[in-house]
Amino acid sequence: MSEVEAPAAAEDTRTWVEKVKAKQQEDIAAGKYDYTTIEDANLDRAEKNLTEEHIQKVVKKWLATEGGARLKTYVQTCVHCGLCSEACHHYMSNSKDPKYSPVGKVKRTIWKILERDGRLTPAEVHEMSVIASTECNLCRRCLQYCPFGIDIGYLMSSVRRMCHLLGMTPLYIQDTAHSHAATMNQMWVKDDEWIDSLQWQEDEARDEFADIRIPVDKEGAEVYYSVIGPEPKFRTQLIYQAAAIFHNSGVDFTFPANPGWDNSDMCMFTGDFEMMGRIKKYHYESAMKLKAKKIVMGECGHAFRSVYDVGNRWVGWKMPPIPMIHSIQYFSELITEGKLKCREKYPEKVSFHDPCNTVRGRGLHEYGRHVTRVFCQELIEMTPNREYNICCNAGGGVINCGPPFKTKRVMSNEWKAEQLARVADQGVTTIVAPCHNCHGGLDDIIHTYHLPLKLKFLGDIIYEYMDKPEAE
């Protein structure tokens, strides 16, 4: 996608977004970019190896064993009213093309599968994989507007499951799923590298807190803290910050030494539910072996969804075997209990981005705002917000489908760019986003649309502005 020049100082940010979008449309019209010709090595290979007979056999077995009452009820209940359409950022950002509407995506996938009784061509399965993996973030915003409560995110997950059973998954996210299978983390981090990262961050932290420790495999700790694979790989400062916050708040915590420390789950998004269940079993059993009182998860949305709502259910647990809480809520509780105090407030205007899986999935929006208001001078809300907020377009595994689909992903969220532009025009300089995928998606949008914004995790701001009586 061609770049446009940085905006003039006199222009408001919404004008910049319009300029970028106009340039994008010019590129498409000139044939410089075409969503229909994106190449993906794994999809192209799988398509060549499939036969219609094999496809029908696999699909019919899948429908008979997993495509139960929920799937059929949703399909039979939909009256094609289209009220879900304007809830979808893909639809709103692609000139309201009906095929990008939630119901349009269902019509191009699940309805076709059922109407044909699984008689599909390899090319049609290829197309369905692209639709389900790159044109839907499973964000469930459309669910908020459906008069019948149809969960199209569930239907698209079902399509991904079918595609997985046929070996038809985009290359980059499948590689990540392979990493989970081989190493129990998504970044191929070796066991000794994980321990080295923890020791390294403890050494760094001792320059600030003389007696700080990052406990590893401590039995009976109040908190078992888990993170996602990119933290030891790319964002070790977040491990430092979490340890500093816990130490400063007097929290009895530990990190696990062995596999299970990575709470992320790309297999949930590829449809490899067997591997998803194995990942979640490792995660919970790791905490149980250490006799921890509860699991506190770092700032990630999709991992939270997998641990509390999807992966744990595939394992067959009615309720998780150990209490689990997201750091958004835990930080809020530490503040309420008087253990975490603000020294001075972040001086710039901020806005809070609601991650789909912690808000629409669990209703943690007020906890996030509580923390933000305590540590920030002024919070200006995006509109819409909370359970109606617009997805970052990186979740649902879409960002993990990799570079071939990046331009498509960013162009399909002009709508979010416009929302960010509106708060930038109100003087907001910082977006607080307590989720790794949201950071990736928002960073791409901010860069592409030249928005004068920076991103922070809650932990970034808490660490910098909390009271540190013991710090040297």
C-alpha cells in the first residue's frame, strides 16, 4: 500500500484519515492491490492436495460430531435482517460491501456448507478459510445488535475448525500453532531461555529495588502470574514492570519454571481444539502443582478468553480447577485494598481502548477505567465505548495470519482510525490498551493513518507513576 505524506500541522486528524483512505482507493483502482489475489503458501498447497470426496467426508463427520444444536439453531434463526452489518468494522471500512457484513460472511461459509451437505470444491474451502481467518476478528460486536443473540463469532470459529480438519489454515498462524505443540509457548522459547529472562529482569530490577526477587516455582504463593510468549521474547520490560508492581504492593507471587507459563493460545484461533485443550491443561496444572491460590493473567485479551471460556471447556471442566483473574481486575483490586498507590498522575490526556475479550467477553470495562482514572490526569472516552467499542482488527488471530494479509487488515479498519482521530482532535496523546494484540493492531493503524498517538499498557503507566517507597 502506498504511503501518503505526513499531515500538515493545520489539518485535523480526521482529514488525514480521509486522505489515506482516498490513496488506498486509488491503489486498488490502479490494480496495485487486490484482496482476491493474496497468496498464502499453506492455503495454496492444501488446496492442491484436497479432493471433493475427502472434503465432503471430513465435513459430514465434523457436522455429525461437533456441529450440534447451537450451530444449527443460529443458522435457522437468522432472518437476514442485516442489523448486524453496521456493527462490523470490516463492513464499515470496505464501502459497506454486503459480503463483508457478518450475515454476508455466514452466507458465504456456513450456509453454503449446510446447503451443499459438505459438497465443496478445494477452491471454495480456500475461500472460506480466508473469510473466517482474515475477514472476521471473532470480536462479537455484531452480537450486541442481533435481535436474536446470534453469535457469529462462534459460527466463524466453527468454519475455522472445519478448515483445520482439512489442513486449510493460513501459514503464519499455523506456524505459531506448531510452536505451541512443540514448546507449549507461541514463540519457540526454550525452557532455559524462559528462566534466563526471569533472572535477567530480576537483576535489572535490583538496580531500582534492592531486595526485589522474581520467585520461580514457589509453592503456596498467593498469585501465580502467567504471561504470553512475546513477553520473554520481545517485551521483557513487562515482566520487570509486573514484578515491580507486585513487589511494591506486597503481593506474594511466583512465576512457574516449566511449560505452562505461556497463557496464549493460537490453536483456539486455528481450530486445533485438541491442542488448545492441551495448552490449557498445562496452564492450570502448572498452577495447581505449585499450590497457588489463584492465577493472575497479564494484559492479554485472547489468552484470557481461552483460559476462562473456551480452552477450559474443551478439556471438560465445568468450572476451572483454580480461581483465575485478569490483571485489569487485579490491579483495580490492589488499588481498592490500598496496596497500590499513585505517586503522581500521568499528565497527558488519555483514552481507553476496550479489548473485545475482556469487555464483551467478561465485562471488565469499569475495572480498566478505575485504574486509568487513578493513575491518569484526564480520561477522554472514545465513542462508542465499553461493550460497543470498535475492535482493533488484530484480535481473533487475524494479526497472526501474517504479512500477506497485513494491508488488508489495516485497510479494513478505517473505522477504528476515525475513532482514534476523533479523540486525537480532543487533545488525547495516549491510548491505554491492556492487550498485546490490541497494541499490534492499533500501532499499525496509528502508523498507516499518521495519527499523533502513542500506546501504553496499564502496567506501563502504573509502574512509572506508582508510589515506590522502597525504590532506590
